[in-house]
Amino acid sequence: MSGNRFAAALTMSVAAATVLLTGCATQAPQQTGAAPRVIERTTEAPGMNPQMAAAADTLTRMADLQNRLYKVAAPLLIHNAELCKGQARNLLGFTAKNRWSYPGDYNEAAHLAFGMDERLQVTSVLAGSGAAKAGLQTGDVLLAAAGKPLPTGQHALSQAGAVFNKIAASQASLPLTVERHNSERQVAIPVTRACAFPIELGNADNVNAYADGSRVLVTRGMIAFTRNDDELAFVLAKTMAHNMLGHASAQRSNATIGSIIDNLKSVTPDTSMLIGSGGIKAMPPEMDAAADRLSLYLAARAGYAIDNADNFWKRLNETYPSTVLNGYNANHPAIAARLAAIEKAQGEIKAKKSSKKALVP
């Protein structure tokens, strides 16, 4: 695996990276473009002991899951900007990181095994975004913005974000100089309007998803439970809907859920926080039903098939009922009200499609 391959994969979110994606310091995903260059990693890499190799493997597995989240989230974020209203932002549509984006052994693993260095490399490009349309690719090394050299080193992310924000606030596109295959290229990246929810991977096996009002986190346990992209889209759309409807604030649970998200998105989370309910209040039936209804509109507008949504949530409830205290249905126990709202929304959307009406709830 090459440095570019690893850079393309490593898309774990850190706060400093969010400014690279928008003119308003928000985050969004997904990689696209040509396949990166490939150089196989070998166990003879200098300084590559078993601990480093294990760290590299952990990061690679996490990256694969994050990339799937980003792939499924991309159309949900872009095609629902109209419905996100005050939570939509102008995205540049890419993330970038360097070796300093990862702590401790993971920093060294990124450097020794995959060649990540002091310079910022593009790690993901949001499908359908201005960055994708401009031809930006994963593995591109960021050299300059509007002719100004970009920073390197430990604080490169936050420093580059400040540069990007200033340019994006005053211009319709971001002029970038990048290095690709050892040659410089110029690209002009137009901004893209999209929902401004960071999409986080939760590094835990409980089957759950969390919304703190501004972010969406899906655990690896939930990702494993979904059988296809449509099902994962149901989970992402439902979690986005809770943010759009302000449910964390209404429940006064922003801080509680936010602390869980902060913990679970780390490489090595403290899973003791998942004991019991984690302090999260059960969602009232009327709020959950409203989020389910909105989520189907979000999924349908993004091009996902919604006919099986009710069956997915039934299967989740049967497999992980509300008695599983750190599971999804413990936080969302009103399954009867939820299914009624889902079935009603399915009928509404089908009728609107048949009459060629706008898919607006």
C-alpha cells in the first residue's frame, strides 16, 4: 500500500481538518477520482516493528469504514442542502491531512508504513462537489492556495484552514497548486452548497448512531449490521434528521451526546462510557416519528430506494431490542410510532413521485 493509498483512506475526522472542506469551517466527505499510485508496504520498512504494523492495520480498517460512510453520505449532504436551511454551508469538498493528524504510534505508523510526511495530502474528495468536478484527487499534495505557499508540519491543518476560509469567504472558487506524480498542477475549486454535518466513524461495536445537533456518528457495529448502502443511508438520514429538527437541544442532551461522539471517534475510545444508556434520554415518540418521516425524504432525494426502510428498522428492533441498553433502540424505543410514520412517508413519497411533485416534506 502506498503513501497515496493510505492518504486516500485515512479520513478520520479531527476538528482542525473541518476548515479544509468549507468556507465556514464544516466537514463533509467522499473520495472520488482516479485510483492512487500503489507501492506495496513491506515488513522491512525502517522502524516497522509489530506494534507499528498493528497500528497501521488498525488505521487501514478504520479508513475503510470511514470511506464507506463518506460514500453513502455524499448524496445525502449535497442533495438536501435546501432542506438543511440554516445548517447548510459552502463546501470546498475535500479533506487533507499529514502525519501529524494521528497521535502516538499511529503518527509513526502513518509515516513509516505509508509515507505520510509534513505536507498536507488530499485524503478524500466529496463525490459531486466542486473539488471532484475540478479534478482534485486523493493523494494530491497541497502546495499553495491563491499563490500563497501552504503551511507544513504539526499545525498545518489549522493554519491552512485559516488561509482557505479567507479565500472562500471572498471568492467563488479556491485556486490551488497541487503536486501529483511529481509535477505541479493548477486547479480551481468552486464551492458546493451542502448540509454541514461532519460524518464521524464510531470505533465501537455497539449498534448505534448519534446526533448532537451538529454532527453525525455511526458506530462500526451499526455499519456491520447494515446489509447495503440503502440501509446505511437510512441510518445516516435518520441521524441527520434529528440534527435538522433540533432534537438534541430539545432534549437538552447536546453535551451528553457530544461527549460520546468525541470519545467514540478517537482511535482508542473509552468504551466504559457505553455502559447502560450513557446518560442519553430516550427519544419521545413524536420526535422520533418526525425524524423518521424527514429521513425518508432525505434518502429519496439522494436517490436511495426507500421501499425497504420499514423492514430494516423492524429487523434492527428484533435483533437489538430496547433492552440492549447501549443499542439504537434503547435510545429510540417507540418502534410502533416510528413504523407508522415510516409507512405513511413511504406512501407520500411514492405519490409525489408518481405526480412528479417536488419531494419536500
